[in-house]
Amino acid sequence: MAVYNERKSAPANQTRTERIANYGPMAFREYTREWKQGQRHLAPASVRHLETS
């Protein structure tokens, strides 16, 4: 709940600026790899589909 409240009280453009700083220089392939690692409930068929894309 603390994270939610912290984000809601931050200026709207702050999170966008943080995303650009973190992911701006990153190649899309690297981003998708990182995103996929953060997904918890991917069904086996979804994983196969993502890996063939």
C-alpha cells in the first residue's frame, strides 16, 4: 500500500521520466526479456508463443 500511495502522490510526469531513464537506451529485445522474467502466471502456451515471436 505504501508504494501505491507514494506513486499517487508523485507528480504525473515523474514516473514517465523514470521509465525513460530506465528503458530509453535499452533495446526492445532486452526490454521484452526483462518483462517476461517479471511475469508470474504465464501459461505454457503463452510462453511458447512469446518465445517464437
